[in-house]
Amino acid sequence: MQINTKLIKQPELAQEVKPIDLSAETMASRKEALLTEMKKNELDVAVIYADREHGSNFEYFTGFIPRFEEALLVVHQNGKSFLLLGNENTKMVQYARLEAELIHVPFFSLPNQPMEDDAHFTDYLIKAELHEDHEVAVIGWKNFTSTIEKNQKLFDLPYFIVDGLKQVVKNSDQLTNGAYLLIGPEKGIRTINNANEIAHYEYGATLAAIGVLTTINSVEIGKTELELAGNLAQFGQPNSITTICATGTRFTNATLYPRNKPVELGDTFSTSVGYKGGLSSRAAYVANSKEDLPEKAKDYEEKIAKPYFRAFCTWLETIQIGLEAGKVYDEIEKVLPKAEYHWELNPGHFVADEEWMSSPFTENSQNKIKSGQLFQIDIIPKVEGYGGVSCEDGVAIADKKLRDAIEQEYPEVWNRIVRRRAYLKEVLGINLAEEVLPLNDTVAYYRPYLLNHELAFCKA
């Protein structure tokens, strides 16, 4: 596959994009899917944990996260549900997207707040109708994949919750990590989305692309990271990652956030922002051409950037329904050998409310690509002496039935998808399978030299 730099037009950015709420039908189907899997796996109860950083499995059913507190959602196989909430979230029961009985648990509140309704922690679990004979799926946020440990006996919830559950059941063997029910790469119910969910998540993915393209178009010598990072915020929507806007050496003084540091010619530059449904990321050099690069990195385009973009195009042109995810891994290894380019993570992963849900893209993975899946293309080469390279964005996979549903129910979303597919084919020369739907406007748009707004990579 030949990769060239070419003078091309930038992708068109969507205007006045409106958020799309999840429907009552979608929310009801989520709960029914959970109950079905519980019955298949002979589980009596699912106990789903949430806090500010780890609330997506909980939010999937309730529609909200407990913000600065903790929470549990307890779902019985018969459908009866309980919401165990701290002081400042009890009001959310009336707004929750599933019917549930409130149990006030002051332990879940902020430190030193009033302990009204104080009781032994096990009393709250018993009030939620857990009893000693139950087989319990304990769900935090992590699907463990150790090759040594018993993964379904590893729990990522706070100790006091797990300890309470162990006291309620007869035997700790009755507790199992049930994250696989929701986010497991093979059968996790959250890995498959309907038309309503794809339209819902396309909003956040689109916002991320707008923020990142606006930011890299604003890069100028002398501007600070703080000035540039202001472009990344979008309408007060919650971020799914720590926002990145960094020029030159990152992490000085262990700082993770944008600094008051000015851009200099020849700097490496990276920026990322994520919203529900997707992240956009770009990493390249602050330069007009290779003449502006540091002497030791003059061959950055040929040595790093083009091989990376070739791998990115390979990913996009390989992915299709029915393909084993391990085959995608193999294709990336062929065109971007790990031994030479030192990429460490999976070359792609599921995305939803959280930026990284889980990933089927592992070596020898037999997990099949399915209609309804949302993927982030996430290949990160690291070669000593060179700056980073990144063109991360996301796609949805949709068979004809699902595509027709998106077109009929969400024509504005569908029109954006059609426009994006046309840009990839006609301008960038990338041929997608018909089931591959770009989730934002900047998929595969990459400039190795950020100051040159007209020169970008394309497939010959």
C-alpha cells in the first residue's frame, strides 16, 4: 500500500449537532438483555458498582452516574431492582431510567457527612433482598484477563463492599466477577448497539473531532497549551479521558494537564479529547515541512508517520462483519511490526460511555466482528528519537438492517456518515466495507506537519 502526502481539502466539520437521548425502548432492552444473561449463567443477582471514574456499567441501566459519591445497582433475576445511593444522590431515583427501590446508604457519601440511616453495611445488602443462597455477579468496571489468576474471583470494588457481600452469602465461591456479562469481548451485552445507541454516541464522537481539528488548526508559534486547549471543551459535555494538549516534552513536574507553555517550532505536539462515544487524538510535529524538524528526526515522515498511516488504512480496509479480531491484529503486525515500532496496547478497542471498554483485538483472538459494535482505532507506535504519531478516531460496524434503521430514524446522523465515507474514498483514497461507518468527521485525516494546513496523508 502506497502512502503519499498531498495537497487536499480538510474534512467538513458538522454544524449544530444535536444530542440524541436514549429511548425508553433502548433502556428496557438493556435490562432485559441482562436478565437473559443472568438466567443463562445461573446467576440470581447482579450487583453493579459505580463511582465518578467507574460508572459506565451502572449508567448503562440507570442513565446516570453518582458523580462524587458511590452507588450500587442490585438487579434480581426476576427483574426487581434496588438503587443503593449516598446522601446527595437519593433524589436520582425519581429520574432513573429503570424502576428501582431506593435504599439510602450513607457509607456512599462524602467523608464526614451525616450518617443518618446508619447501620451495618450488610444490613443494606439484606434490605436489597440478597440472601445466603444467592449466586451473585459482582460487577465493577474491569474485565480481568490474567493468564495466571482466576479472573472471575478478582473483584475491583471497594473492600468494604466485597467484604459485606462475602458476609451475606454462605460461601465466597457464590460471588463471581460478572463484568464479562457486560463488557466481555465475545458476548458482553454492552458491546452491541442499536440505531438509537449509535446515534446517541455519534454525538460525542463528533464533538471530539470538532475540538481536535479546531485545536490543531489553531497551533501557532508562541501560543500556549492553555490557549489551545480552550478549543477542546464542547458545550459543557463530560469528558471520557483526561484532556491532552501538550507541546514539546510532556509531563514536566508530573503535570498531566495543559500548561502555560508556549509552542516552539520543531516541537512534538499531541492533543486528545474524549466524549461519550469516542475520542479524537492527533500527535505530530509543529512544522511546515521536514526542514523544520530536529536534525535527528528529519526522516520522521518516512520512518514513523507513513508506516503508521499505512497501518491505520490497513485497519480501516480490513475490518468487516464476521472477521476474527485476531486477523486484524495480524494485519497490523504485518505492516507495522511490533518489534520495530514498539506498539504495546491492542490495535483498537470497544468504545461507549467510557473511552476504553474492553478489546477483542488480541493475538489469536477468535472473537468475531459483529454488527452494532463501536470501535476506537488505537495504534500507538513508539520509536526512540522521534515524536509520536496519532490519528485516533472511531467507527461503527452496521449490517444493512442496522444501516437502514439509522437512515430512517436519524437521517441527519446518516447524512453525516455518508459524507464522511465519501471523503475517505474520494479524497483520502480509502475504501471501506459498506458496514464501516465513520463516527466523526476526521477519521483518517492526518497531517504530519501541523503548520501546513493543506498537506495531509492519503492512500495512493
